[in-house]
Amino acid sequence: MKRLRILCALGLIAAACACTSAGSDDVDTPTANIDAPSSGPPDPAGAPANGGQPPADLPNVDALSFNESVSFLTQATFGASLEEARALEGGSASVWLREQFDAPMTLHLPNVLAVLPGGLVTDPVTGGRSPYEDSAAVDSLLSVAVRGEDQLRQRAAYALSQILVVSGTPSAILYRRPHVQAAYMDILVRNAFGNYRDILEEVTYSPAMALYLTYLGSQKADPLRGSVPDENYAREIMQLFTIGVVELNMDGTPRMRNGRMIETYTNDDVVGLSRVFTGFAYDAPTYWHDVKTTPELAYAPLTIFEDRHSEAEKSFLGETIPAGTGGAESVDRALDILFNHPNVAPFVSRQLIQRLVTSNPEPAYVERVARVFENGRYTMPDGVAVGEGRRGDLKATIAAILLDEEARTPALRDDPTFGKVREPFLRFIHWARAFGANDARITNQVLLWNGESPDRLTQLPLRAPSVFNFYRPGYMAPGTQTAQSGLVAPELQILDATSIVGQNDILSTYVFSTAGTRNGQPNTDYIVDYSTEVALAEDPQALVDHLDALLLGERLEAATRERMIEMIAAVEIGDATRDNDLLGRVQLAIFLALTAPEYLVQR
């Protein structure tokens, strides 16, 4: 089995290196349209970017084939199950989206409070530590990803969490603050179909972001002490959350001046903006309140103490907030300035496309989505419009991303420039969803406890190594065909000789049901149902056909299929060991499918 894992890992490396799929980030933005002018002003506010009607050449998304259903659900959920794909077959993607928009949301803070009702976790120095202190928020995210009914909302929130990053790794300040982490994720869950401007405001007032980017307790400058406001959040809200570092056309390509990209901000802008984010504290009677005495304040929205807020003039990005402006008004005006910057629509839209559909979207695709972001409304192929007509509407933006002609054209599934490398986390959760796992947590899982480690799964939500996420949107993997083609592949930044083997080891351990627990007791999580597959195991070809449809939407190439059938058939079925042998065939087949080159690239 060890040799099999190594062989599959080598197959993964080859597939990853050959894959020409991915996108741009704030630094490594593609340089198409050099010296081209901006793509022009957005359409009038409230007008659908698609003119009120779907494009004439848009593929039919309201009578999906089974394969098209699998492809659509792969982009819109944490992975298709057989039942979900069959239910959508012949149906309407437009209707499915509206049903998901209306589905009741699942929040994470209530799940954390159910296992840790005391608010703040116990100080480990004083004893009484629970394993849920480390994992409760991540447990909720995994469980909801596998079992939640609001799949689109959770998938969109996960995508947003990779743009507006906070982290609870053992080295981060949010470690053992699961309530704070869960409350932060709930901001993204609640607003996943809301407005990006509202997200920026709630994130700014969230204890999670204020702790992680160190502006909680930041105060106005004190010349006597030589202190100045903390600049961390001011820099990252521009660089990573709103405008990026170079000016963009509406299609996401850089604007150029005299053959050079134009920087969006300078250090003076950072200094000016940093004065805005001063005076933030817990919503308590005193500025330095100890939240251990009132634990619910640890994850409640922050307030601003005016005597600690900078009354100085705040100038940035060519705008000025006058001296003497109060804290709340300064924040409101600053966020409006950032949100209304012309970069926001293409900058955010491109990254959401990368996270959901394809890493190297055509500039025209980015522009179509960015204009919907600007206008706040989108007309679906069946003629029904979604969105409130306000700039930054994410419901309209997500619909535009998932129903765009580039996302839904079946022929593009064979285009080597289309698609994205599957994230390790999404591979693992897809397996759990596809085979009906009873639950998904890390609390008692020895192999997932430090799942973000490079010799394990490499990636878990809320465990990114820095505010730059696990990978940069514009990462180009050195020495690959992707990079040679001038394309980016963000996920390849966390794939190397160590992580690939580690990821496959984790997958094989769970696929073959040999995962151990931290307490040595029998495993009660990740219990899957292979009964449908076992019923097909006597016929290796039928089993491969089934897995090809379920996991890949029938994308296995002939050579891969033949090799899989050969390897599965080599598992003999004995009279005395029949049940175990049939199960062994199924487990081997699933592992081979999940490590097949065709599966490793989402199309």
C-alpha cells in the first residue's frame, strides 16, 4: 500500500505540473492589455450588467445533464453527492441558485457555544483545558461543510475567508479563541449573499480581525512617548481586502502608464489611514476591560473610545477626512472611500472566480462579473433577476460567476487553460460528502489535529499561516508547464514532495477506514457508506464508471480507466473473505479516483 501511495503521489505531481490552471493576485497580476485605457465607467447604478437579459450564446443551464450537474455542484458546493447530482440532472441551475439563496443559514457560533458554553476558553495554565478549545470553530466548519443544507452560502463564505483572512494556528493570537473565530466566520456566512461593503464594516469591528491584525488597542499618536497608530490593518485592508497594489482595468488587467503598472497607494496613505483605526476596544465601560469577566464581549462587535481615537486629519488615496472627525464617522467615511475605489470590483471578482471556478479567467469573464459587482444586479438565464441593485451585491456577483458562459460551457472542461487545482481541504471534504460521512470534526482525529501541517492535509479553514492565506492568487509554480504558459496556479504553492505524500496518506487512511483517534477509542467520525459501490465491486468496469460519474463527471481518460480497472481486478475475491475483498476493491478504486490526474484539476 505504501508503494501505491507513492505512485499516486507521483501522478499528482505530474498532473499538477502539467495543469495550466489558476489566477492573479495583487502583485502578480497578468499584464494583458498593456497601455490599454480603463475599460470604461460601469453601467448606470442598478442596471443589470447583462442588459437585463442573458447573453444569446450562454449555454443552456436550465436543463443540465448529469455531467453538467456534477461540474456545477463542484463549483457551487463542497462537492457533489450522487443524490444531489441526480436531483439536479435535467433541472435548472438558476432555480437551484435561488433555492440556495433562500435556504436557512447555518451559523457557527451556536455550535461552539454548545460545546464550550462559558464564552472564553479556560486558561491552560490554570488547568481544565478541553480539546474543543483548539478545534471547536474548525469542527463546526467541517461538519457544516459535509452535512449543511446551505451549501452555496457556506462555500461562498469559505471563499471569502480566503480573501479576508484571519487564522487560529497555534502560533497566532486567535489560537484557543474558538468563539472569536466562529463569530468571525458568521460575519462571512451572514453576508455571503449580502453586500461587500457590509462585510468590510463588520470585519473592521470584529475582535477577530482587530486581534489578528493588531489594531485592538491602537491609539492616537503620542509625541511625548513617540508612539504612533498601528499600521497593520490599514495596509492589509488596502493590499488584500479591497484595492490591491496596482491599478486595474475593469477586466482585472493592470492599468499602465508609460509601460509601467501604477501603484494604488504609498506608505503615506498607510499612515493616514492608520489614524482611522484607533480607539477600538471591547464594548465595555473601560478601555482596557478584561473580557474574562464578561466573556461574551470577547466575540461581540467592538466599540470606539473617542478619547483614544486620533483627532488628526486622515488623508489617503487622494481623499481627506477632516481633523476632529469622530471615530465611527471616520471609519464609515474611510470604508466608503475604499469600497468605492474602481479597483474593488475587478480585484474581488477575480479572486472569487478563482476560488469557485477557474484560476485563469479570461479578462472578459472578469469584466462581466465585475460589472455585476458594480451594478448589484444580475439576470439569470431564465429571466429572473437577483440582487438589490446596490454596488457590491454578492448574491448577484456569485450568480454571475457560476452562470457565466465561461463557467458553464462544457467544451471548456477539456481546455488545458481552464479550471483550478483542487485544494487539499476540498478534496478531503468532497470524499466525505460523496460517500455520506456521518460527521466531520478534528477534535479527536490524530491525523487532522494539526491538519494544516505540510506532512498532513496541509490546509484547514481558519488555519492559514498568514494573512496572505495558504497561497497567493498570483502564484506561478517554478518549472511547470503552467508557469511556462504564463498562467498562475495558486494551489500549487502548497504542493511539494512532502505535502503531496502527506495529503495522499491522509486520504488513504480515511478512504481505507484506518484513521486513529487521539484517545485510542474507536472512530465515531467520518463513517462513510460504501454500500452502493460494494454492490458494483464484482464488475471493476462498472465500479470505475460509477466513480468516474460521481467524482469527476465522466472525465477519466481511457488510459487512466484501463489502469484503474486492471488494478481493481487484481484484488481477488475469495469465498471466505468475500465481503472484505469487495470492500477492499471499493476502497482501492475510490483512492485511485481521488488521486487520478483528471480529478486533481477541478473543471
